[in-house]
Amino acid sequence: MSKTRDDLTITEALRDPLIAMVLRADGVKLDDFKRLLETAARKREQRTSPVGKFLNVISNNPAAMCSFC
């Protein structure tokens, strides 16, 4: 099974003519929008997934693994 990507990359969003028109209409500068997207992407990368939390718990406390068996 192949997964398709439905979301635009930051570069694609910054080049999209429709997004550019909306930004202009709202008085938003492209550089400000770029910074917003980059900040959001960094924050999203920093989030820990439930699997990551689980792995962190069991790596720091192997006995905790027994509660998941």
C-alpha cells in the first residue's frame, strides 16, 4: 500500500498562487507567513508521540514493561 501526501510543504505553500492572493487580501507579508509555518513545524517536531513516551518509560524503568504485558 502506498501513502499519498495531501498536505503542502512549506515551499509549496509559499509558491501557491491562491495562498498568495489570500495573504495579500489579508495584508499578511510572505516572510511573516513563512516564519509562522516554520515555527509551527518546529513545534510539531518537538511533540512526543504516545509510542515515544512508552519507549522512554520502559527504557528508563524496564520493570514498567511488566505492566504492559
